[in-house]
Amino acid sequence: MIEILECPFSNEIKGDLIRWFELQKTKEVSGYTLQTKEYNEPNTPEIKKLFDWIESVIVEVVDKLSNGSNSLYSNLNRWQNKNFKIDAYWGLYYNSNSYVTPHSHFPHAVSFGYYINVPEGSSPFTLIIKEDENKNYFPQEGQLFVFDSSIKHTVNPTPVAGRTVIAGDIAYLSRFGN
């Protein structure tokens, strides 16, 4: 459902990622959250380092996510077809009382959120399992959340400002390589 990893160099890149976000033009999206434009290629050395790490662990992460799913992805004949690439990313900044409405990232394979800054008291990241069943996850700075893109998720109004995230989508390239 979701895999959570600790970035081994999060402290090293945190300040530069916050400065990157501060230099971006943002727009207010649903829920009063500020969002940068969408990018397809890393535009700083720190984002490139982060994405190189994400792409180095993504096969193992997706293997765990697909465990028990009966997905053809797990078929032994497809072991050589485990190719993924970050397709798009954007920054998000949460002001006090901002939120993100329920949504999914379908048709991408997997999506991610990398938590640059998470002030104490921030709202959880919520996966919407069924109409009446939610699963809350409380992110910490330096954590990477990876999840199936088709799962709806949300962030309820957060009482504190400052939560800063790089979110994105990862494409499954199957046999097409990188």
C-alpha cells in the first residue's frame, strides 16, 4: 500500500531544497496549498541527487508494494522488465489551514512525496482505502513515501504552516528501458 524510506542524506540537501522552493513561482491549488509548476527533469544538483537515490531504490520498493497483489508485474518471466523513471515532480508548501483534496495520480504506476520540512503538529498524509476507511501516516523530515498512484489520498487542513514536500509520479517503462 505504501512504503516509507529514510533518505540517507536528507540533512545534507534540506537547506538547498527549501531555498529551491522559495525561488519558485507558486500558485494556490485546491485547499490553499502553494504548488510550483510541474517539472520533468531535476533542475538542481540536490534534486538530481535525491532522484538518483529514488530511482536506485524504486524497483525494490515496487517489488514490496506488489507483493501479494497477483500482479503480472511479479511474474517470474518479467524479472528483466523492471524499469522505472521519475516522470514529473512539483513542490508543495502548506500554509496554516491549507489542505489537499482527495485525488489519485492514475494512470502513473507509483507516486511519491519527499518530506523536506514537517513542522510539529502537521496533519497526516491519508490514504483513502475505501469510502469509509482511511489510513493515516505521519511524515517526518527526510522521509520518502511511495505508493500506488491509483490510490486516492488527501491531506486534511493542517494547523501549522511550513510543511514542504517534493511530490511526483513515476512511470513504469516495462520492456522499453530507461
